[in-house]
Amino acid sequence: MSKPKKDFWNKEYAQARSFALSDEPAEDLLKFTRFLMRQSGKDLLNVTRKAVDVGCGNGRNLIYLAETFSMHGLGYDLSSEAIGQAKKAAEKENLSLEFKVQSLSDPIPLPDNSVTIALDMMASHVLKRAEREALRAELFRTLKPGGWLMFKSFLLEEDRNAQELLREHPGPEEGMYLHPRIKVAEYVWPNIEAVEEFYEEGGFTVRKIEKSFKHVTRAGKPWKRRSVVAYLQKDVERQ
């Protein structure tokens, strides 16, 4: 991954100039854990279970899983500043979590069939198609049969901001734009059907998928990016 991206996110986690970074768990993760609780109680959320968070940032989501359900886990991120914050927070609470600096395009440093829950929340959109496919394969490899992947990313559908970015700042591949501030290429999914097809090809079953609301101001202008969230389960029959 490029040095400008590393530098940007290190500065961002140190000073939070461009994005509102939080220490609280994402609302989408809270919804996902409630979904799992309804499905099987704490069978997937307990001290015997392990999670991996790719592009974990300051570790807030893994920390939530560890504090609330006593789960173990591994999180990694490109930003050494973010990982430093995650390690400090985990050590303060004596949590069974590991955090490391690593690129999303590198293999996940975990054994086959070792993880119950995987998180890719606004992370893999910085990867090109071949890299997204490689990460998908790694997530499938490391998940236990029947394990779950929670996925969240940008959605193009009815997002005028993304449409403008694609038109005015085209990236290296179809569906990617070059972010004018970060100077990094980002991918935006054209529709939820494309997400379903991509993960089904990788051996996942889509259990739930939904898109965010269309956010507009009173003047009719978009003020927040659209996103897609999917709950994906590893197909037991495809090992």
C-alpha cells in the first residue's frame, strides 16, 4: 500500500482532521451481534470464539467483542498510529486481543478454519479487483465452517457524490475513483446484486443484505455516502 495513504491515516488517527473517528463500536456491528444472538444465542459470541478484523483502525470493534462477549481476536491495519491506539486500549483492559500493522493485500496470519467471526467494515474498498478476490479467499480460508463475515462498503446506487467522483476522478479500474483528498483509489459497488454475486462466487451464502438510506439535505443535496451491509456465512459444503 502506498506511503501517502499510510501517512494520511497516521496523521488522521493522531489528529482527526478529516474524519470523525470514534472509540465506540460501530452501530452496524451492534446490529450484527444482535442478529447472531437471535440466531444462536451466545454460541458464536463467547470466550471460546475468535474474531478477525481486517482494516481494524483503532480496534474499537474487536474491543467491543472482547469486552462484551470475552472473545479473542486479531486486528490489523495499515496505520501504525491506529494500531498503537488499539494495543494501548486492549492492554488497559487486559483483553485477549492482538493487533498488528499489516496491509490488507497481505495474507491473513491465521490458520485455516480458526475464526468464527470476520469483519471487513469499510476496509477492502481500497483494493483492486484481484486483491479483493484474494482477501475474500483468505477470509473464507480462515473462517470455520458456518462462520460469519460481516461486510460493509460504499454503494454507488443513488449516491450522487460517488457518481461525481467516478466521473471527475477516475481510478485505475472500472468502478474505482481516485479520492481527491487522500489520493488513493477507492472502489464503490454498483449495486447489492454485485456484492451478492461476488461473495457467492467465493463460497459464501448471503444471509442478509441491505443498503443505507438515501441521505439528502432539505435542499435535496446528498450529505452522506450510501453504503451496503451484508451478513455472509461460510458455505460448509465448500471447503
